Amino acid sequence: MTGQVRAIVWAQWRSLVNYFPHSNLAVSAVSAGLSAVWYGGCVVFAVLLAQVFSEPANAGLTESVLPPGLLLGFLFWQIVPVLLATTGGSLSMRKLLVYPVEPSRLFGLELALRAATTSEMTIVLTGVSVGLALNPRLPKWGPLALAGFAAFNICLSAGTRDFMVRMFERKRLREIAGLLIVMVGAIPQLIIAMGYGEKVAGLFRGGPGAPVWPWSAAALLCGERPSLAAAAVLAAWTAAGYAFGRFQHARTLRFDAEEANASESPVAAPRRGIAERLSAWPNRILRDPLAALVEKEIRFLVRAPRFRLVFIMGFTFGLVIWLPMAAGHARGGVVGSNFLTFTSLYSLLLLGDVCFWNVFGFDRLAAQLYWAMPAPFSTVLIGKNLTALFFVLLEVTLIAIGCAVIRAPLDAVRIAEAYAATVTTALYVMALGNLTSTTNARPLNASRAMRSGAPGKLQALMLLLYPVASIPVLLAFGARYAFSGEWAFFAALAASGAIGAVVYRVSLESALEAAEKNKEKLLAALGQGEGVMQA
Amino acid sequence: MPGAVYNGSVSGEPAIAVSQLSKVYGGKAAVDGLTLTVPRGSFFGFLGPNGAGKTTTIRMLMGLAPPTSGEISILGFSLPDGAIEIKKRIGLVPDESLLFDHLTGAEYIEFVARMYSIPRATARERARELLELFQLDSAGRKLIGEYSKGMRKRVAMAAALVHRPELYLMDEPFEGVDAVGARLMKDLLLEQVRHGATVFLTSHVLEVVERLCDRVAIINEGRIIVEDSMTALRSGAETLEDIFVRVVGVGRTADALDWL
């Protein structure tokens, strides 16, 4: 059994190491260097903490600094394993079921792996523990309390990870799971924007008397005034964390994705779904093969969890992330008065990866059909661009509805402004995207809601190209400011739009040339691997 | 079986004995009251059209999907009670989902070997030899997630061999594998059967099944519709393909499409 445990831990380690780019020596050296800096930094931080907490004069820090510090540790411990699970850098316990390992022992292994994947926290807490143990004014069982806190976190994070992994394997629920993860990042911002910051902070700090939270209980046990109540609270949280982790682990081992996704009524007549409704319009206004291409794109994207997630994020996460800059005193500011336009442009950024910069990503090797079918390749690119534009307009509409719901500044001019600014920017993004799509294609896994794999050079390129594509809108804002009139904004946008049309036309020609020239290279890149690594 | 080298499992029992096995997904039976016996030392072909229930059956035999009802006995041990004893004795070529995409081929084979309690040094040596045998050594640091379909099948096959199991459960082992690789795999499996192992495989390549298997079962809509020895099945003028098409593919002709 020990050999098996070692083998599993080793495989997890190798998976984590391999998760980072390893294509050449230079990249490997950079990856190793970054890891050394990161973990070295953790060790240095742990040593500093040990020194600080070992000083008798700093005994009071267990009441002021330790609770929020442990709260941050709690957040790190819960979020990192879920993120690793979504990227595939974490071993799946279900895959180990085919080997002769006792399922009951797998939970212990799961806990060990969770501890291993968040070793930064272990290092930092070790530093704190050493400091507490060396401080003569503090009780010697402080490190024990921190060990209990660590056990609680590891059990809880194992359970949370198991739960999220199952969610990611369920159709329809995986987008919700993805959205949940990204929304967690926006929650603090939203709380502060809505003016509940102090109230929520107080809630997590806990009031005088018996502590409520595991971090405040653990901190109290480490301090000069430990109490039995704090020990009981920490023990209760740890027991609850263990029970939750164990329950979720057992459910994950029993989980059968096929069974979970099976339709309850296999003989029922197919409903006219969203994909059917959305894909009806191309046939009314376009002619084949363009209509067929746009229809196919719409159907495909609507059914792709990855696209659905970024699309939903546009009018949910996008609204939330910009809200703090448009709420309260900031309401009359630049972002506040142009909230709809800013959010719409942000949604364009979110859609970029799947709709603009890498338009053949979801097609993978099926992209070879575009070169084989009896239609000009320009039809393919125009079809993909029209589809993207359709979804951009739909996204702006949904954001406008969202703005109305949250009572953000909204009127006919602002709506027109948002549509005009987004479409103009989209024109430039499409022009640039057609070039990147035909020169730097890479396969995407449409069935995964979250992007996996280390960020590639396309992501880096996007960071550079998106501001370039936003210049026309910035100029329009500048014109409105300079001439103090809405007409100036629209006139500047109209001029930018006209230039954008020319840029689009020219870039389309270049993209067609690139597509022909790079055909073989593109197909080789899109056909790489059958697994999930390229996703 | 002369020359058998395996021991530990309950001798005299069939390699696989399945009784009234069912698996229901969302109200529909993927496997419906399946009863099947696979003798030890046989090369057993488990055939069926797409969606017939082959993969679901294999997943239940591997212990990955609990049956809705029915009993499974493998090498004399019952599932789920004897799961560990069974797992020690079987080698799997599963569908691709069970491979670890973030490991290299060598790392994966070494990992699998160590899961069967083979010492690390031996595991590493066998991984190297198997990679060489399956011509995957040139893939070097390439991760399994970057492998082609054929390479993934080959690495799965190599990992299945690493602990010399008594029973091989294989789901479409030759899918996407080139002729040279497939030939190697067939030769290795025949050699294992000659030494007393049992092979249970699913395949759509009927010529391969016809050449390799000594016993065949055809499943359709979750039920066994034909089960016999290859000799008995081929006693008439029909090939295995003729038999297969006759029993599962009735009425599928292009005559109905008058424009074609």
C-alpha cells in the first residue's frame, strides 16, 4: 500500500510539473525559476512570520493579525484546488478506481494530495507555528490549533473540489459551476461597492465572546486567552469539514457521469431548443453557403459549454465587475455614466478567445472541410464574423436588460452608444482576429466550461491587440469631451467605423492569403492531440 | 490450459461469469439482463453496433459503473466484494478517459506498474522496454494529452501488459492504431492467451475478431443475441460480418434513397 501511495503522490507531482510548458530548455528553465521564486518566497515569508510571532512583544498579534491572516489562508486553501481541478492539473481519484487500491484509503490519499497542491499554505503555517511555539508568552498548544485549522481546510477543500468536479461533469450545470467560480472572485468587490464591506468584515471577524469561525477560534487558541469554547468551535468545524469531505469523496467515487447526464425521457419528442430558435434567422436573410455556415456556427456555439460560459459571464460577471466603479460616488464618473458601453466592451473581451482571435479552435481537425468544400474561404471567415457579431449584439441587449434590472444609468442614447461602440470595436477585433486565426490557430475543447492548460502566446497577444482595437472608441470618447456633444461621439465612431470597414476588407484579403499559405501548418496545429491538453 | 503460469485466483471458475446484468440510464436500459460466461484461456470477442451496451458492460466489469442489477464474478471473485483481488489480476485497455493526460507515456506506464506493487526500478525498466516495443520511445517528453488516438491506445495497451495480468479487458484496443502497431498488439495478446491468460475485447473490426477470437458474443440493445464458438459460427458459408449484419443490421439498405 505504501508503494501505491508513493506512486500516486509521484504521479500528482509529475502532473503538476508537466502542467507547465516544457517544450524547450529555456521555457523549462523559466518555469523552474518561477517555481523556485514562488516557493522560495513562501519559505522566506514563513521565516519572517516565525520571527515576528516568536517575539514576546508581538503576542497581541494573535488577536489582531492572525484571524484575518487565517481567513486569507482559508480562501487560498479552498480556491486553489478547485482551480487546479478545472485545469486538469490534479489527479482524478475516480481514475484510480480501476487499480487494486482500497476505496476507503483513497480518501486519505485525496487529503494528502490536497495538502500537496496547496503546499504554500503548509509552509506559511509552519512558519507561524514555529513562531508561536517559540513565544514564551503564548501557550504551547498554539501549533496544535493551527494543525486542527489546517485539517479543517484540507478536508473542506477536498469536499469542495469533489463537488465542483462533479458539477463540471454534468451537462447544463458545468456552466453554472464555472460562473460560480469566477463570481467568487467578484464577490468582495460587490460587497464593498454595495457598502456592506465593514458589516461583512465584522461578521467574519466575529464579536466579543465565543468565536464563531474556525479562523477566529484557531487564532484565539494560539493567543494569551485561549478558551474551551474556542477549542470546541474549532473541533466542531474540523469534524464538519471531515464529514463533508468524506461524504463528497464517496459520492464522487460512485459518480457515473453517463448516468448523471442520461435523459429521463429518452423517447420524448425533441424540443425546439435555444439553438434552433437562434439559428433560424440566417436562412431568412442570407443565401447558402453563407447561411448554412452561420447557422452551423450558431448551433455549435450555443451547444458549447465553453462559449456558453463566456457569453453568460458577459452580462453577469461583466456587470458585477464594473459595478463598483459605477456605484455610489462613482455614479457620475466616466465609468458610471458610460456603464453600459464599458460593460459591453468588456463582454467583447470575454468573447474574444472563442469568437474572434482563434475562430477555428472549436472546429479542430474538422476545419479541413473549409478548404475542401466548394465555397470560397472568404465565406468561411465572413460567416464566422457574422456569427460573432450576432452574439455581440445579443450580449449588448442582455447587458442593457441587466442595467435596467440593477437600475444603472440607461436611456436610448446610451443604448445606441453601446451598440455603436461595440460594433465598431468588433469590426477592428474581427479584422485582427481573422489574421491571428489564420496564422496562430490552436485547438480548443468546446465541452470544457473552463479553459485548461497554461496560458499561451495567443493570450499574451490578445492583451496587446485588444487595446489597439479599442483606440477608435477611445477617440470617440475624446471627441465627445473635446466638442462637448454627443454628436461628436457618434461622428467619430462613424468615421472610425468607415476606416474599420476598410481595415476589415484589407485584413480579410491578408487572412485569405495567410490561410492558403499556412493551410498545412494550421491543420497540423488544430489536429494536435485528442486529449484535453490543448483546451 | 497447458502452460498456464497464473495462480492465486480461484481455479476452475470461468474468467468472467455475468448473470442477469442490467444497467439503466435515465429510464433506458443500456444493458438489459445480460448473462454471459467467458471461459479461462479464451480469446473472447464482444461485438455489437454502436450504442449496443459494449462499453457499459466493460465499465461494469472494470468496477467503474455499478450495475443496476445482476451479478458479476471475475476469476472466481464476486464484485463488488472481491474487487481488490479482481483488480490485481486484470489488465485494462479502457476508453481514453482513464488515461492521465498530464503524464508522459513512460511516466504513465511506470505509475500503473507501481499501482500493481511492482518495485519502482523494475517498473521504470519495464516502462522503457514497453515504450520501445510499442514504438512510443520517440515521443520522449510528449504528454499523453498530446498523443494521437493510436498512440493513446498503444500506451494503454503497454500499461495493461506491465503486470502480466490473468485477464485483459479491452475496449476497442485497435481503434486508430496503424497496421504495424495492431499486428504487434495481436501477436502479444495471442502469446498471452497461449500462456493461459484470457482476453475479453470489444471491436468493430470484424476481420480482426474473426482471426483472433475463439469465442464471440454479439450484443444489441443491451441483450446478447448470439453467443458461440467461432468454429460453430463459421460452420456455414457465412463470414462473421455476414452473421453480424444479419443479426443486427436488418433493413438498412440504401434502396430507400432513390436519389442516391
